Amino acid sequence: MTAPTGSTVRGGRLDGRLIGIGVTGSIAAYKAADLVRRLADEGADVVVLMTPSATRFVGELTFAALTRHPVETDVGGLLPDQRIGHIVVADSVDAIVVAPATAHWLASMATGLAGDAVTAACLATKAPVIVAPAMDGEMYAHPATRANVARLRDGFGYRIVEPESGPLASGQSGQGRLAETPAIVEAVIATISASPIREPDAAARPPLVAATQDADLDGRHVVVTAGGTAEPIDPVRFIGNRSTGKMGVALVAAAIGRGARVTLVAGHVSVPLPTDPAVQVVAAETTAQMDRAVRDAIGDADALIMAAAVADFRPRRSAATKLTRDERLQLDLEPTEDILAGVAESLVAGERAAAERPILVGFAAETGSLDRAADKLRRKGVDLLVANDVAEAGSGFGTDTNRVVILAADGSRDELPLLSKREVAERILDRVAGALDARDTAAQTEAVTQESRA
Ligand SMILES: Cc1cc2nc3c(=O)[nH]c(=O)nc-3n(C[C@H](O)[C@H](O)[C@H](O)COP(=O)(O)O)c2cc1C
């Protein structure tokens, strides 16, 4: 994300929530950009709806860049996948906050006139609505406005964040200045904190839009592993794990969205595999097969992202025929290949110059403390390690969301809030693209230095 929503420290009070902001045609419309950031600081993903007149005050591009979601400015607008934009917002948000709300919008809403995307979404949603009016003092004091506010509050159950008194844009003084952003944020939190996340499935939420930097993997070859490995006990049974491949497939989708060519080395997955021509899918059942497939694929790779859950042990021997109940079964296990550590080692020993080696990204699924992950980063010789506590609710196998910590070889530690797996994928690729750019810059600097010495 350019200035991503959800870019927060762990533990935000809106972690995993999707908040819709309705912006209407007030002089205070620019303040909605700050509201996006403050909600994001609390961990929220944010999507913006605007009335046509609001777009005369602030460009929709500002909100698209801040939220990375399409901005709904047209009640007749369709998403790229043909879903109706304001209905997707209405069905997936945890709350809609209309800030600033004009006198005109209050009147439209009070009478249910669905002529703009903000009113239409509020009419269509079951989520709570918070309204922060902003206007000239006389307008706010007018009986028509008072009646409309009362209808929204008492008739519809909307929460009103009263405007403040003081100097107004008109040069006059009165009650009509948009409430301060923190007061609006607190009203949102107070309204929804007791209710569960309404729509955790990222696929049902508004899609992400490409930000300006999103072609940053153009021409790069990214190898991603996904799913779990299966180590055979006999022809029908195996030792496996709970990995579904969702995180790896989200990484593939994000990488092709950013212009990369991708090789997906897929173990056992329970999600549809990508069919995009930019993706070559290689099936690998066992850890040994995955190890070979990865080594074959990384010849010209710029990054290897090991999102697969690879078995640490396998049966030393697998039976040629199906074992029966009568047989006394005792499994003799042996360690499997450590693919990532092995690849890191062979790259260092190999012929590729340091400046051309792929960026290596490992995943560490832990239960409980993530302290072991830092040690794993050093031991495995990788550039980035994505650690998550798979025992935590909403994180790990089979979920649509994930809360991860990205550890880097330079010692930095980036704790992300609970995000959709696609969003986690984008954050990981932000780091990969940055590391590749830094690698290229270092190589160019080195070449220039060599040239000047020659
Ligand atoms: C410079 C300027 C500032 C305005 N500020 C406000 C405002 O703060 N509150 C308000 O209710 N109307 C304000 N208006 C009037 C609204 O823009 C107008 O009523 C418009 O139709 C609102 O449309 P909407 O409610 O669909 O966004 C302003 C108009 C102008 C030209």
C-alpha cells in the first residue's frame, strides 16, 4: 500500500475490521483523509464512498491511494468483477461513518433518497452507522436539519457525533465544525467493539486496487511454495499437516498483480490453483519432491518465498502395499530435507554472484511465543522470515486472515495487525521488491566503482 490502511502496530482496537467512510460535499471533506489514517492506525481496513459533490472537494485518487480499495463515487458503479460497489461495501463493513455529513446528505438520508453511493450503502447495510455533521451554524440550527438529525438518531438508531462550536469556514461562529478526528474514531470503536468481525472473508470484501508502485515486480521471477507436504506411510496413508495453501496462493496472486512471472510449487492444497498464464504450477507431493522442484525453479529466480508447510519428519520406509489393522504399526521417522536452509547454503556455495542471488523468504509457524523465529532466521540464512502464531484465533491454517511478524536479516521486526492473507502477501512483497531494488542499486554502484578503478 502507498499509505496503507491497516498499517498499524499489533493490538489496534479495530484489528481485522472493515470500516466504510462516507464523504459528502463539505469544506471539511479533506479531514476524511486524516480519518482514514487514524482508523488505519487502530488496525482497520478502510473503504471510502463519496457523493458526487464530495469529489469536487477532494479527489477520489487520494482515498484510493490511502485505502487501496476502489472508491465508490457512483451509485451505479460496478467493481471490475461486476459486483455492485456500494452493495459489497454495505454487506462487508463493520460500520459506516459518514464524515463530514452535509445538511443535504442528512436530508437525503432522513427520507431514504438513495441517489448517491453513501446514502445507498447506508440504506443497504445492517452495520451500524455513525454520522458526523459539518456545516454552517445556522444550517445546523435550522429546524429542518434538527428534524433530520433526530430522525437519523432516534428513528434509525444512528450514532451522531455532534459538531463543535467555534469559528467556521464561512467566517461566522456557531455549532457546525466537524468533530475532531479522535472523537469520531472513538465513536466508531465504542459502536462496534462488542460485536464480532462481520465479514472476515477477504473475498467478500471490496477488492484491492493496484497502487502506483504495484508494477514493482515487473520482469522478476518469483518462486512460491504453497500447501502442505504429504509423506507416505503406505500407498493410501500419509503424514500431512493442516496447511490449505491459502497464504501461498495469495502470494502468487499478489506477485502476478505486481508484474512478476511466478513458479508455484504446490503441495497438498485445498484452494483453487491460479490459472493465470503468468504462473507455472509444479506439483510436489513430498518434501523431497518439493526440494527438487524448488532447486529446478530457482535458477533464474529473483525471490523464493517458502509459504508451504513442509514436513520435518517422514517415515524411513513406506510400505509398498496397504497396511492392515492386524499389523503392529510402529513408524520409524527420519528428518526431511530443510529446503530453505539447503537452498541458502547452495546459493552461497554456488556460482551466482551475491548481487544476483534470489531474496529468500521463509515462514515460521509457531504456537505460543515467536521468540524461536529470530533464531530460525539466523540459522537458515534467509533474508526475511514471516512468523505467525498458528494457535491464535484468525491466524494460521485455513483462515482468511493472518497476523504475522516480518523479521529481517538486518534485525528489523515489523509487527502487522490482523489482515487478510492477500494484504499480508502485499506487505511481504513490498519488502521483497524493496530488497530487490536495493540489491540492483548495490550491484550498479559496484559496477561503477569497478569501472572507475579500471
Ligand atoms: C465551498 C463550499 C463549502 C461547503 N461546505 C458545506 C458544509 O460544510 N456543509 C454543508 O452541509 N454544505 C456545504 N456546502 C454545500 C454542499 O456542497 C451542497 O449542499 C451539496 O449539494 C452537498 O451535496 P452532498 O450532500 O450530496 O455531498 C458547501 C458548498 C461550498 C461551495
